[in-house]
Amino acid sequence: MEQIAIIFFALNSFLGMEDNTISADKTTVTVYPRRQIIEITQQDLFAIVHSDTDATYVKRQWASVSAHSQQGTGWAKALAPFPSKTITLVTVNNQVQPQLTLSYNDEKDLRAMGIWYNADKNHFSINHVPQDNLQTTEGELIGKYWVFNADQPFSFTLEPFKALPQVYQNLKQPLTQILAEDDDLVQ
């Protein structure tokens, strides 16, 4: 069984961009098994910035993300099993929150996201990785796996950057701060 896909918290990975510089401190994933939809909402976007050159690169990547949200083309190969894909940039409390919605035809398609379906037990499961700081009220931790009932919607929240080493904490900048110089890039 594979681990939770980095796609959940690395914004650029949705779009197949090579260098994932924009990440989310918090990602909420909701799966609607009956509707065959998965929703991913990223909060508190940030980037690790060493220099002005890095900040400029982050701004360019954000412009690409913003353009993609309007055009809807150029998805990551990992999302190929999902026939319908949309990304929307929603502003909540002056923070941009990307919301990705994917539809799937078969529960096995969720493997691309690190979510496994067991038809015999009628449940979904994901690997428990303590560093991901997964929180949920619908799942149950059984051994090394979080297990969710496949008959009802379920959600979980990931906060993989809670224990970021201090050297990176010092370089971590909120995306809104990086973009503050270029208000026209914020959607």
C-alpha cells in the first residue's frame, strides 16, 4: 500500500509542474463514495524562500496556477484516471484556498492518491504516517492504517509541515506575503 500522495499538499503537483514550491500547511480531503467524487481543499499556502530569485519564481508559478484555474488544462499524469477535474481558487479571510474536485469511475482509481478500497470489507484505507499529522472523526486507526466506511462520505485533514525543521521554518513565507508586492497576481 502506498503512502498518501504528495499531490494533496503540494499545489503545483496537481498541474504536473516539476518543482513544487507552493505547499499547504493544511489540506482537507473529503471522499463521497456514492457520488464518486473526491474534494481536496488546501489552506495556508506557503513557500520556502531563500532569495528574491526564489520569490520571483514562486510568483511565476502562482501565475501559472491562476491561469490554469481559469483554463483547466495541463493536469498531472497522476490524475489521468479521473475523468472530471476542476480547480477553483477561493478566497477565505484574505487567504486563497485552492479547491480541487475530481470524479472517479472506480474505487481503484483512488490508489493514485494513496487511498485503497477493499471490496471484501467495504472500506477505504490509507497508510498511517505520523509525520502527516492526519486528523479525522470518521476513520479508525487500525494498526498501520486509517480505515473508513465505504458506505458514507469521509474526510481527513493533513498537516505534514507541523514539525518542519527550524532551518526551513525561518525560510517559510506565506504565499499572501510573497504576492503582496504583486496584488494583480492574487485571484
